[in-house]
Amino acid sequence: VQLQAYGGGLVQAGGSLRLSCAASGRTFSSSDMGWFRQAPGKVREFVARITWSGDSTYYADSVKGRFTISRDNAKNTVYLQMNSLKPEDTAVYYCAWVVGTHPLYNYWGQGTLVTVSS
């Protein structure tokens, strides 16, 4: 299995970024996917998840209304559109196969760093 997140960068508060995550090694189109993040000195936390069909999504309260998760099963890719970014969104972002709000495997792959300046 392999997961590679990309699209992070430096952005000012109030700005937007779109993260992507390419998945391989497991049947992507039949798997729920999620995004997690880990800020410096903090534990990794759940951000958002999407069902295998894309018809249901769920968000952490801290990002609800600002972030949108989506997926393209033809491309084996899951996305995270992040709007109205805040300095507290600064973290390394990872995608994962999920069950509910928990990762299915103890594997995180390559994350992508998002830095939001004030």
C-alpha cells in the first residue's frame, strides 16, 4: 500500500490550498478515505473523511464549513480543499484509509506540510 499527499505550502491567513493524495496497493474505489493532520508538538488528529462512493462526508468541528473533502475514484485520488485558513491549521497533513474517524492501518505514507502565516 502506498499513500502520497502533496499540494501543501505557505499561505497567508484567510487563503486557500487544495491538497491531493494518490493511493495505491488497495482497491481505492471501495475504501473510505480520510485526512489527518499533525501540528508541531501535538498528536495527530482527524480532519475529514469520505465514504468509498463519495456520497457522505464528515468533518472535525475545527474545520467544518471551511474544508471540503472529495475524491476521484478513476484517479485513485482524494482531495482536501481548504478555505479560510487559520494559523492553527498549520500542520503536516496525511491521508489514510479509514474506518469511521480512525485509520485502518498503522501506515501514514508521505504527508504534506501546510503553513499558515498570520
